[in-house]
Amino acid sequence: MNFKVEEKDKFLIVRCISDKLDALVSPELKTLFLHHSNKGVVDFIVDLSKVKYCDSSGLSALLVGNRIINEKEGSLNLFGLNPMVEKIISISQLDTVFNIHDIEENTLKKLL
């Protein structure tokens, strides 16, 4: 298991415990988005603070999650991006798609 899931009252926190968000890890993340959104969760927080590397399949998993969540009128919030992950998101121009926060507390303030 590459993720730790914390269920809160109105949202779900998904903590990536792997240092890579790549083709080996991303299917599990997609499954988490689909499973929990089908259970009624609409707001997700994804903690990427341990992720040092993200490839196109990792970005794809986040985009799939974003699409699933947007269809349910929820929000996908990311925080803890290290410089390399932030750079690939920025180069891909996905920083305009995702709700990105610097720290967990700021993310929680937005949802509470």
C-alpha cells in the first residue's frame, strides 16, 4: 500500500507514503479516488510531501481524480509539493487546474 487514508467528517486526506508517484503507484491512487467518491466523499486532500518524483502517469492519476471529483462538484486539494513535483506540475500547466496549497493547515482552512 502506497497511501494512507484518513477519513474526516466532510473530506478525505490521502497521504502518499511512497517517494514516487509513477506508473507503479498511480493505479492505486486512481482506485482510491473512484472508490471513495462512489462512497459519497466529494472533497479530497492529497498530501504529496513525501513525493520526490512524479511522472506522467502520476499526473494522469491526479487529473483522473480531479475529473471524478469535479463531476461530483467537489474539490481536489494538493499540498506539500517538493520543488521537482511543483516544477513538473507547472511545466504541464496543471497549476491552473489543481488547488495547490503550501501546507496542510492552509488546505484545511479552505475546506472548513
